[in-house]
Amino acid sequence: NAGVTQTPKFQVLKTGQSMTLQCAQDMNHEYMSWYRQDPGMGLRLIHYSVGAGITDQGEVPNGYNVSRSTTEDFPLRLLSAAPSQTSVYFCASSYFEGANEQFFGPGTRLTVL
Amino acid sequence: KQEVTQIPAALSVPEGENLVLNCSFTDSAIYNLQWFRQDPGKGLTSLLLIQSSQREQTSGRLNASLDKSSGRSTLYIAASQPGDSATYLCAVLHLIQGAQKLVFGQGTRLTINP
């Protein structure tokens, strides 16, 4: 199992550009989520999904869109990047029942100029 | 609103020492508590998961305890090694209206000196 994979690892954008951060998992997990990690702020939940076709907002959803068309993939879209979105982004997944142990991807480091 | 606090924020100890990292949370209605390790520039690696009905979990030199009623967890590291140097994060999981809400502490940055 590859676990949770994220691409790209690094990205530099200009203000106003759009991009999609990719996240995939091969563990057949129902639950997937996106976090951002900022110095002094810890990890904060952006969006999450409890299954294909079902998504909802987390703590800091503004400026981000998500969709879940398959169990495996959960992309995060920045429609018009802003410098405040400079951060490290992590994707996580887990089963929805049972232990609910969270598995994290390696992260994407995004800089918006 | 759930708040998770980790003390100390940073810790530096000589190799071989046993040490304890602390995590406290304000809302005891948690589903589980998970300890993670994060190396610089890397993702989060799960170390131990404690269900709300459990008191402790062990993996190798690591032992995590949970006292849900007092809102506390500790991570005990025995015989520390330089390779244990990393940031350790604790996170509590709530199940709210069908959604999983994971709330993180700020982490403890641990340095083990050879």
C-alpha cells in the first residue's frame, strides 16, 4: 500500500492563479480531509468528506473548493490564490467506523507570491 | 470549543533519559486521542492511538496514557535516542453529527543530545 499520497510536493504561485492539490489513498478509507499547517496556528481543518459525493466545510474553508468523485481521490482547489494561503497542506484519511486512526500524506508546501 | 494544549513547547535532554510529554484537552467528550511524530519538512507519522475507553497504549519504547475525566494524556519515551528528535503532536477526535473533527495541539519540539 502506498498509503496517502500528495502531489505536488512544492508549488509556487502568483496571486490570482489557480491550482489543484492532489490527494489519493489506496486503503479504501471513507473519510478524507485537508488541513493546513501554519507556524503558531497548528493544523487546521479546511474541508472533509465522509464518502464519494459528500463534502463539508471545516474550520478554515474560505478560498478553497473540494469534490469527491471517487473513494480514492480528494483534490483541493485554490480558485484565486492569495498570499494568505501560503502554507503546508496535508491530506488525511481514515475509516469512518472503528478505531478511526488518521493517516496523513507527506504534505504540499505552497508559496503564493 | 475544544482546545488542546501541549507542554512544554520545546524540550532538550541528553541521550538515554526517560521523558514525558504532556497533552491536555478541555472537552472530555472525545472519541480517541492520537499521538503523532513530525520530522522537519515532513508529514505526520502516527505513533499511538488510544480509544476513549482505553487507559494506555504501548509501542516499543513509547507508552501513551489517557485520563479522559481530567482531560490529560502523556507520552512516555524510554531510553531516548538522537533519532527521537522531532516534533510530537497530540490530537483528539470528536464525532459530531456524523463528521470527524480532529483538533491538534501546537506540539512539543523534542531534541535529544548525543
